[in-house]
Amino acid sequence: MTKIASNLQIDSARLWDTIHETAKFGATPKGGVRRLTLGPEDKQVRDWFRARCEAAGLEVHVDALGSMFGLRKGRDMSKAPIGLGSHLDTQPTGGKYDGVLGTLAALEVVRTLNDAGIETETPICICNWTNEEGSRFAPAMMASAAYVGDFTTDDILSRKDAEGVTVAQALDSIGYRGATPVGTQKFSGFVELHIEQGPILEAENKTIGVVDSGQGVLWYDGKITGFESHAGSTPMPLRRDALATLSEIVLAMEAIARKHGPKAVGTVGEAVIANPSRNVIPGEIAFTVDCRSADAAIMDVLDKDLRAAIAEIASRRKVEVQFDLIWRKPPTHFDPKLVDAVENAAKMLGLSHRRITSGAGHDACNLNTVMPAAMVFVPCKDGISHNELEDATQADCAAGANVLMHTVLALAGVAS
């Protein structure tokens, strides 16, 4: 039994082919993928995924937020399954691997076990979580957050995109509002494979990142209200310039994050001037802020310092700044036994590896609050992600999938 398991390898070419086959759904001219959650391209990839899961003998069901679950039966169906998977939605200018690798590697694990005739003691369930990216609807990772009880299903269903379309309407438009209540599918643990989305593994020439923790996240929505006036006739000292105010806020946030570096990062990712005109001083701007740290105490300091800086800037510039925390995700510390299982799988396969902290948020980070969870990282070229240039090698993707499979086998057990 052990010998069969240790020699078992996924089909590298088959995994690679599925990655590039799904990249056609929402393909961009520069070689990336634009597959916004619950849009027409997302429906295409979901339909593809459902068909492939059913062809692999999985029992597929969809919950009320559109998350997809494919169950492979184990010998002991009284046990909650081991979950594995990720997401299939992308950023507006995303790549082929972010989320996709973990979801398709989960499918490949099932296909490999089927080909080898291996029955696990514990069932296995592969997952495609809805709206991990958060680019169309906020917050990111909303379906897994609802799964663990951070939000109600109705709250998430009522969230709107920039065009005013609700999650409920978007789900209905592509036919993926399932009948199963969120949280119905239980798990005994969850393992997620993902590209690193950072430069560390590549720089150190390591194949596998054994993820033991993840950064906490602070998301803010901001609005600056100054006063629109003529660009030519308003003296500089009398201006209440919303854009100049935002410029100071951006630099203040950068300085605050740098002060706590390398354990903190901060980003203004969106800024929209209301009624922009070349010869009008901007009077209103909406903006967003994303701050992260793996240290909860540093997150508290970031929040305090940023609010103090904004208050000082607003007062001095005689503008109003509304600054609302819309999402706080505490730092993640993954289950030590599952982290060890990932590390042991990497060792058994003879792959170079290191412990690593995830800079990005993932569904596994949410799930870790209610069940044992862990993650496997593989390198991505130049550490680039959320970009059409995102790239990874076939060998590294296969290595990560093999670690995922052997981690799952260690957790699920092979039926005798």
C-alpha cells in the first residue's frame, strides 16, 4: 500500500493541458485571462469543470453562493471528506495559474487516483470557491468567508458590482445559484495548492513552499470631499483639492507601511475622481486602501497610524475624509499537523522546499478558522501575479500537484 502511494505521480501533461484549455475562457491578447466572477466566461469554465468532474465520477453539487463541490467517495462515508481546490475566477488582467492551478490540480489528483484504482479511506471533495479575487464584488474570498460564518448568505447575495448588479442577479444570470445551503458540505481538513505570487521561491531556487501562515488583511473604502473650483482663478492657498489630499494620503500610507517593513505592506489600488475635468480642481474622490501584515499587533498600529495621518491631512487641507474599514481578516496560522503533512510529502518526493508566509489571502486562510487547513506553494516567474505576464513551469506545477496528492493521501488514508 505504502509503496504504491509513494511511487504515484500525477499526469503532468494532462494537468498542463487542462490549464491551457481553461485559459481559453476569457483569454486576453497578451496571453492572460479576464474571467471575472459570475460573468459569461466564468460560466464557461464552470460548465467545463462540472463536466470534467462528472466524467471523473464525482458527485457535483453547487451551494447558494455558487461554490462547486465534487465528492469522491471513500471507503468510510461516515467521515467528513478532505477538501482540496481553489478558485477559477481571475483579475481583470489576470494570468493562467492564480487559483486555476489549485482547482485543476485537485481534479488531476482525482483522475490519477482513478487511473491507479486507489480507494481512500476518507472521502475527497474538490472545490471551486466563488469570487476569491474580489475584483468584481467585495469582499474577496466571499464564498469561503460566508462558509465559515463571517458573513450571512443574504449579505453576500446583496453585494453589488460597479454596475449595480447584485451577486444574486449574477448567479442567476449564469445559472449557478445552487439549492444547497452554504456550509452544508463539511470537511475534516482542507489543502490548497497555489502559485506563490511572490519572488521568494524562485530567488532561492526552491520548488515547494510549505505555507505555515498568511498575512492579515485590512480593506478600506475612502471618500474625500473637497470643493470643485476653477483651475485658473483659484489661488493655491484657497484650494480644497481632493486629489492633492489623496496624494498626501498615499505617501503617508507608504511611509507607515515602510516603517513596519518587511512585516507590512500598503496599497491604494483604486482612485476615482467624480466629474473629472482638465480645468476643474477635483472636489470629490473615492479610493481604496489595502494593508497587510502577518502580525496582528502591527495591523492594529497600521490602522491607528493611518487614521491619525488622514485626520491631520484632512484638517490641514480643509477637506472631509470618510475612511471606513470594510473588511478585516486576521493573520492565519495554519494547522501544524497539516503543515507537517505538506512538508513530509515534499521530503518524500525529494523536492527542495522551505517554510513560507503567504502574502496574499486565500480561501484556505478563511477555512482555517473552522477546520485544519494548509497550503502548498510553487514558484511563479519573477514573482508576478494579478498580471497577464503571470507564468509558471510545467515541472513546478506538476511537483506542486504531486505534493498536494501525497498530502491528501496521508490525510485520507489508502483503503486496504
